[in-house]
Amino acid sequence: MIPFIAVGIEPTVYYFKGNQAYLKFELPLIVFSEEEKNIWRELPSSDGKRLQVLCEQLFALRENKVAISGLSTELLSIESVEEQLKFAKSNSSQLLQHQNFITSMGKIRKNLEEEKSVTLLLLGTENRELFVLEQNGISIRDRYTLKAVPWFIEATGTYDVDYRIVIACRNGQIYTIRQKKI
């Protein structure tokens, strides 16, 4: 059996087998909250006062640690109400989704702790998530939401039996996942 080599570049994992590209996996897009989508539906038809209320709602979402889109962040950075209205009308048709990026990779044995046993790929993302991919490498088996962006992943044990995944994050915290609990 020829082993695969997995290379993560931005939102994509490329698999190579026998020095040739074999497969590719794209991270799912980040979809933002329904509250933000509802605000953006209302923004283009709002007047100056209603726009300020909607911008305050967007600001409150961000303050409550809800991830908001780059469009919303840019709208909040504009100081003039007229410019905000113009920006909202010109960007109202854009989808509120964003590409996720790989920040770290690791692997864990599936069910046997042997050198040539099947492994599962672990992907840390910019959206504070950890994905465990199936052995085929193109479908997600499990997804964990962390409190910070993962920077380094190390795993021991076997995923189907008993395991521990240790994740070092950019904020200096270390998280452990064991039996599907963070």
C-alpha cells in the first residue's frame, strides 16, 4: 500500500500518492449568524435612523463574541451615515459567508496503534474549529468548536477506542479533547 501525503494550503488539503496529486478536500465555508443575515436584509431599505439602530445591533453581536462577516465589520468602520447607506445598498446582494483557513494539522490512528494502521486527519481552522476527517480524507467525521484558534495539534491513542487530542492555541491556552468532550 502506497501512503498518502496530505498538504494543507489555505482552505484546501491536497493528497498526494506516488508523487502525484490524488485527491483534494475543501473546508466548508463559514456561514454567519441568522441575526446578521436578518440585519443585512433590512439594511438596504432603511433610512438614517434605522440604519444607526441596525449598526448598533451589529456592534452588539460583535461585542457578544458572535463572529460577524467582513462586510459587517467594514460597515461598522464607516463613520458617515450617508456612506454607510451607500455601502449597505451596494453590498446587500453579497452572501454572508467567508472562506475558512487551515492553521494546523495532525493525525490520529483510527482503531489500531500500529505503524501502518489507518489514520484520520485532524485540521485546526481559523474559525476556532477542529475537524476530524474520515479515513477517505474527503468527508468530515467530527467537528469541535474551540475557544481559540488552534496552532498545534498532537494526538495519542486510537480514535475508535480511547484517545486524547491536545491542542495548543494562539491565545496561549491548551485544550484537550477526550471521548468527544473538550
